[in-house]
Amino acid sequence: MVISLRFINQSQATDNPIIAITCAEASAGVPVVAWHIIRNIGPGSNYPFTYSSELGVVASDDNGNYTAQLSAQLGTAFSVRSTASGNQLVYDGTTLHPDAISVKNLLPSGRITAFLYRDQNVCAKSGPLRPNTRVNFSFAPLLYIGRAASVTEGDISTSAVFAVEPVRISLNGVTNADIVMKGGGESPLLFSVENINRPE
């Protein structure tokens, strides 16, 4: 399933705000990735993007290698293994939790980092995984949007992704919608969801 979205600037902001969108909640000590960073979007302009249920997994190793991306859906397990051809990311059955995607380091030595992609952008990233450890990525159909701090797309951070508390947007049952930014000037920026379409 692919949800079509548009971010629309209907604000009175004159300071050219930078907007961040994440797929997970940013809270103290919990790392999240800046999935989209919207820059230089003038009044009346829009930024179209999609939110797909199809995900992709990539892993990197201590040698600086990045595996080929494998498609993933919730409930899929992966592992990085040492083969005669080199380190490879492979499918490894299903997860214990149907709403998660897991990646395990099965190398005899060396750490890996796992990356989760949604619509060609990194939406989640693990810390370094030692041998025989795993990461579980789990998402609800939610977005978090707000004024960005000093981050770029794909950066992993904690609550520093956002300069102020972000707005949570539910995409449950949505097929397409507009995310509209208003306010600005002497007022705070406000974000709302409009023109929502749901399946019949």
C-alpha cells in the first residue's frame, strides 16, 4: 500500500523554516532518523511524497561495505552472514513479533549497522550490532512533523531532530492527504491534516 501525501506551506512564516518528518517519535535517549527534510518551500508551494508499506533493508560492516538492499515487510527477519563470497545480508525467516522487522549479526567477528528504507529514504538506523545481537524495527502508521533543528536527511539523532515538540499525524486508513502548515510570523507554526481520502 502506498499513501500519497503533500506538504503545503500556507503559513505566514518569513524566516524560511526547515521542516523535518520522522517515522518514529523523537524522545530523549531514543534515536530517530530524519526521514524527510523540507527546505526552501515558499508560501503556496507544496512538497509531494509517499508513505509505502514496502520497506527495504541494507546493512554495513566494519570494512565499510554496504549490502544490496532487500525488500522487507513487517514480520520479516534478516541476518548478515559470512559466506565464501563475502559478507551478505540474507532473509532469515520470520520475526517473533508480526509488527517488526529484525536484523541479526551472525558474523564471526565485527560489527554491523542496519538501515531501514521507506520510499528510498532511510527511515530507521540501528546502532553498532556486535556478533549474535539483533535490532528490531517496529512502526505504527504515524508521522512526526515539525520545525527542524540542525539535521540533514538520514541523520540519526534523539529529540534534537526537532527544534520544538513535533506534531503526531496518524495515517491509519488514509490513502492520500495534505499536511498543511499554517501560522508563523508572530505565531507558532501549526500543522494539520486536510483533504483526507480513505478507501470506500
